[in-house]
Amino acid sequence: MRLHHADGTVVHLAYCTNVHAGDSLDDVLAHLDRFVLPVRKHLGSDLLGVGLWLAAPAAHELAQDATATDGLRQALTRRGLETVTLNGFPYRGFQEPVVKQRVYHPDWSEQERLDYTVDCAAVLARLLPDDAARGSVSTLPFAWRTPWDRGQHQVALDNLGRLSDALEGIEARTGRVVRVGLEPEPGCVVETTTEAVERLAGVNTERIGVSLDLCHLAVGFEDAVQARDRIAGAGLPVTKAQVSAAVHADDPADPATRRALAQFDEVRFLHQVRGRHTDGSISARDDLPDALGGSDPLEERADDGSAVPWRVHFHVPLDLDPEPPLRATRDHTVASLDALVGGEHAATDHLEVETYTWGVLPDAARPRTDDDLSRRIAGEIAWVRDQLIDLGLKETP
């Protein structure tokens, strides 16, 4: 789906396929008919953007076989689909029964991460529509924060330098520009946009930038305008924004709130929790069960007795609220979209709906069939499209 910004920028809106299980190229192709084409039909749109997730085996197979990549592009085109962005964060097995911290491996101090990202970029350069200005690949923010030392960080920066060289080579061979954005995430080496600016100092900003996940931004209680300006001030591009929302709890000490939060405690993904105090300081736990209980639960009350609101890294559907008294951070999502594409100039041209948690939502909220999942993904995309139109963007007929 394409929309036009008043400054002339074509803003691409897609949804990310990391919600669908499967690591092979055959899995990717099967998803097109099983899920993706039905999403487009539910939307009633002639063209749907797809942010493909290619696990490492599929990415490598395609990178080594231009004919297979061209075949994938043709398969997309026949179905009224296009791809300008890839999710290169999960390496493989993202919908396995237990993922948790495995999603941060291999990290950017390891050769496997560099090789995988180069494969993704090479594939994307062949998948890009002829009239697309550029492609984007999102990746992890170096690593989980521990263990991580100065030596590992230098190796990671060296690998980003090699990545820049590889991206330059891809452009020289294909004429297509692909940029890679590191995605700040709670608990990682780069958790906030402030840390992104600090730790990405010296990278090639023509090739490397920041991928902003709006759920992550909300969990860290970051203001979107300040984040945008901070990134721009450092000369870093926002290569992509992943349009997503987190769980918000106004009063975590309230028994009904705790019961509702407990429904989001599941074993597949990590659900980092952050609490904001009245002085602006942030307290943190690495997973929801750690915050709710354990030996060191997260603060629920400040010294003056006031509630310490929590935000939980759990991507919830953009067009629905979780069970009260919880709510989604949709107001933050809308404000973030305004900051990124609502002004005089678009700060990014790639937007990707990324609710990958449909299969682990509280039971009452889970889709029951493939078509139900496709219909609900379409509902999220329609919600984002409508927000963008409200901001003044115009959908391409």
C-alpha cells in the first residue's frame, strides 16, 4: 500500500510476515496464498506491501540463486503484493514454542549476523519494485545487554563497517539502494534513541540508520518528537518505523489490573516491563513474570503512594484495546506517526505493521482460523492507513 506525503515522498505501508511460522523458502511461498493474499482481499486494496521475514536459511538460498529470487518477486507481483522492506532481526525459529532471549543470537559481534544481513540486503535489492526509491532491512540493536564488553562492541562496529561496504557493492551491481536500521529495544545494548545516537557514532549514515519500533519507543516512555529530532540531529536516517503498540497499566497494584496483566504472561516471547516514576526515572524488569513477582518485583507505588504506571513489551493489535483496566499505547502510536510523517517533511518512507503476537494473545483475543487472522491483520493495516490519511497523506488509487 502506498500513500503520498505532501512533500512528494511515497510512503510505503506494509505488514510484517514474522507473525507466520516457518523458516524455509517453501514456507514463505505458502504464506502468500494462505495469509497474505487474503489480507489484501480483506482490505479491498489493489496493492499490498509485505514486510517479508526471511529466516537465515531462506535468505541464504535466495541470495545464492537469482532465479529463485526473481521467482519470488514474480509470485508477489501476481498476487498484487510488493516488498520494499525485510525484517532481519530474528535469525530463525521466531515462532517456535520458546524464543525469549534466543532472538538476540547471533549478535553483531558474530560473523553469522553480518552474513545474514548481507544476504537479506542482496535479496531485497532484487525484490524491490522498479520505482521504489530504496529498500530497508531492520536488525537487532547489537545484542542483549549482557554479556557485552568493549571488545565485542568494537567487533560489532567493524562488522557494521563491512556491512556498509557490502551495501555499497550491492548498489554498484544492481543500482538499488538498501539501508539497514538497528532497532532499539528494551534490555538491549541499544535500548533507547539516546543510546542509539551514542553507540552508532561514526557509522556510515548513508547506509546505516535506526529502525524505530513504536512499541519499544512507548515501553521506554520516549517522546516521539524528541526521539525523531535526536536521531536527525545525529545525522542518522529513520530507515523504517514499525507501527506497533504496547500494553499500558495505569495502576499495577490494582488487583484487577494484575489479573489482566497475568493473562499476557506467556512462554514464547520476552516481555520487558518498564515503570515510570513521577521524577521521570525508569525502573525495569526483563520479563513480565519478573515484574509481577519473583524475588524483586517491579515497583508499583512511589514513595508518596502514587501509582507507578507500567508499560509491557507485548505487541497488541493496533485497532483493539486489551481487557480493561489495561489499555494499549495507541495514543503514543498516533503521536509517533504524526512526528514521523505528519509534518512538513516525512522523516521516513517505510512503515510496517508488526503485531507478531497473535498466537500468544490472551485466549479470548486470539484468532481461531487462518482467515480470521488475515481479516484482523487487515483491520490493523486499515487503522494505520486511516491515521495516515487523517495526517494529510493521500492513498494511491
